[in-house]
Amino acid sequence: MRNVKKIFGTDAQRYVALDGIDLEVASGEFVCLLGPSGCGKSTLLNILAGFDQPSEGAVEFEGAPVRGAGKDRVMFFQDAGSALLPWLSAEENVRFALRVRKLPREEWPAIIDKYLVMVDLKDHRHKFPAQLSGGMRQRLQIARALAVEPKVLLMDEPFAALDALTRRRMHGFLLDIWKRTGKTIVFVTHDIAEAVTLADRICVMSVGPGSRITEVVDVGLPRPRDLTDPQAAALFRRVEGSLTW
Amino acid sequence: MVGMRAPLLFGASILIALAAWQFLSSFVFNPFLIPPPLVVLQTAIPMVKSGEIFRHVAISMARVGVGFFTGCAAAIVLGVVLGRVKLVNELLDPVIELLRYLSPTAMIPIAVIWFGIGETSKYFLIFWGTFFIVLINTTAGVMRAPIIRQRAAACLGASPLQIFLLVVIPSAAPYIVTGMRIAMASSFMSIIPAEILAADSGIGFLLQNSSILLQTNRIFVALLTICVLGFAFDRLFRIAVDRMLSRYMSYIALT
């Protein structure tokens, strides 16, 4: 994306949410957008997903401008309970993805099995989202997203509503899936530890209005990462130091 | 035994009420003004045997049925449009907000002039009452279909039509059904004044006719019939919804 600006409201009451964001994400890369509440992280992610258009600048995906939502870039929401279809069971939620993807029906059962096994929900396939725990719902959301075989996962604070232990498990889980599938991930968070644990690259955003990327930190530590390791701790402090609010 | 508690209490509640009624009308009030339950039962038996009561019930129910279902159908279609097309909503909402205060009862005089005292005027009045209740609920339900849910579906590659049919309409279903249930209760209430004022058959007519002839016992038969019918239809509606739409309804308490 180049020089993305987002301005809300009219001339009289304009609010410059994003003021010139430049970022290139490589295929297969894991990028975290880190910043405090109200820095426009979610606005930026909505633009990447195609839900929203930038006021200025351009977003390109594989050389073509992004126009609208599409299954090459699947958004992944914090509120899995809302994002999933609550009247469908776990299995049916994945089937819904295959249905809109227009795959031949004969292929469905194998694909549904594959992704439910991958997210470790095979034994819960007939349960409805309301009967699943928060972590299980997020895993189901992952399975449903992977079922359309996107190239990019856009994740909007997906684990922020989970308890600390479940979140840690989900981190290991997500990294495992990322390694196995080689997806590109753009992950929005306000949690420094989460960013340091997960990302190849951390883009620190300044608080709005007029938010921009103030610093890009290459993590370059081997995974799995131990945050008490001196190198990781130093990185944590460096990122913390670059945050403004 | 646990499962029996509710029906036992229900039966006890009815029995206590009947006993109190019998006592009050026999010893406290004038039994002509409030006929005791046993007298009402004596009056009801020949009306049931001759089929008189069923004729009135059938006529009233047919009126409620036609008005209710046409009203629901029209309201759901328009409600979905209002929920999805902002301009239509903005143009129609003020009118709807004004018109919905015209209860079916308020519309009786003009309905009689427009449609006479035949069936059409009753269909119209029930339609009128049903329409606005279901319309407002449907519009609200469609508008409140979570944006996240629609966006998530769009990401998966769902077309706008698929999002509409597979995400928005099911999300609105609980609102629509709730509106229909309220409208059904309202239909049972509005058919009575319509028949009292402008009909020669139906339960409302039975009430009015018995009143003119000072037959309080027959009035009470008609009143009890309304109670039982309304209650029975609401239960039937709930059972039908549980059978057919439970997966759309159950989550509402959980999310």
C-alpha cells in the first residue's frame, strides 16, 4: 500500500484517521500492526480487506488495486460469535464457506474434515458456536477462513477477548498453521508481547488523528520465542519505547 | 416428577381461580351480573352441541387467519426492503411512524364505509393491525443483522445475494417471528371490536348480540372462548416455531 490516507466526515468536521501509510508485505510474511486504541489499526485493516476505500493513496494486492472484499484476503474478527453463523453447527459453518466458494459438493466432506482436524475441532463438529468456548470459536473461524484457501489472513485483534492462557495456546496454534500453510498474515494488536511472540515484522503506529507508521521493527528471532530471553526482552523494550500515546 | 411441576401448578392456578369465581358470584356478587362457572358451563354445553359456538369461532378464526397471513407476508417483504434500502426507509419511515398509531379499532368506521360489513372489512382490519407490527420488527431485524457477520461472509467470497439470503434473512428471523407472535395476539384482540361494531357473525357478534339480549351467561361463554383460543394459538405458534426455526431462535439468548 502506498500513501494511504483515510479521512472521515466532511470538510467542516473532518477527522484524518490515517495520514500516509506506506507498507509492503511480502508473500508468506507475518506482519503485526501495533498501536494503542484509536490509532486506526482497524481502519487500515478494513481498507486492506476492501470493506472501506482509502480517501487517498492506493492499496494493491499482487499488482492489482483492491476493489471490495474477496476470498483471497480473509478477515478474521475478534468477535467470533458474531462473525460465525450461530444457526449453523461448526461443520456447517465450514460448509457455508465451501458453498459460497462454489466447490463441487463431492469435495466438501474431505475439505471439512481436513480443516476441522487442523484446528482440532473434529470432536465438536456438530456443536453450535454458542456451545463452543471462546478459543474454540476462534479456531472454528480459522478453519472456515482456511477452507476458502485465502492467500492473506487479516486478523483484527483476534485473541484480545480470550483469557491469557488460552491466548498463549492460540499463539502456538496460529504459528503452527502459518508454518504449515505459508499464508501471509497481517495481524492487528495492541499487545506488545503478542506482537513480539508472533511477528516477522512489527509496524508501530502512532495514535490518531493523523496516525502513521512511526517505526518498523524486524524481529528476526527464532520461534518459538521466549519473552524472558534477553534478546526478546530488549526487543520488547525497544517496541515499547517507540509507542506514543 | 420435576417435569410435572409446571403443568400441575398451571392446573392448580386455573382450579383456584374457578373456585374463587364460583364463590364470589354465588355469595358476594349478583349471579346475574357475574354468572358462576357452573352456570356458564351449563350455557356452553348446548352451544357446543348445536355447533353454534364453533360456527362463530370458525368465522372469527378465518378472518384472523386471512388478515394475519396476508399482513405478515406484505410486512415481511416491505420490511426487508426498508431494512436494506436506506432511501426507501428514509422516505417511508415518517409515514409509518404516524400511521402505526391508527389501531385497527380506529379504522373500523372507515373500513365499514370502504368495504361494507362483509368479510373484506374484517380482513382489512386484521391486516392493518398485523402489518405495522411485523413491518417494524422485520425492518429492525434486517437492519441489525451484524455487520461483522456480513463482512465475514463477503470475505469468504459470498455474493451480495448470498449474503442477503444466507446471512441477513436468517439473522432477522428471530425479530420477524417475535413480531408475528405479537401481531397474532393483537389480531385476536382486534377481531372482537371489529365484529362487535360491524358483523353479523363471529365471536364479537356473539358478544354484542348476547349483550343486547342481556344474556350475561352467553357473554361469559364467548369471553372464555376468546381466552382459550388466544392461549391455544400462541402455544401452537410457539411449538411450530420451536419445530421449524429453533436453530435461528435459540442463539438469541446466547449472543
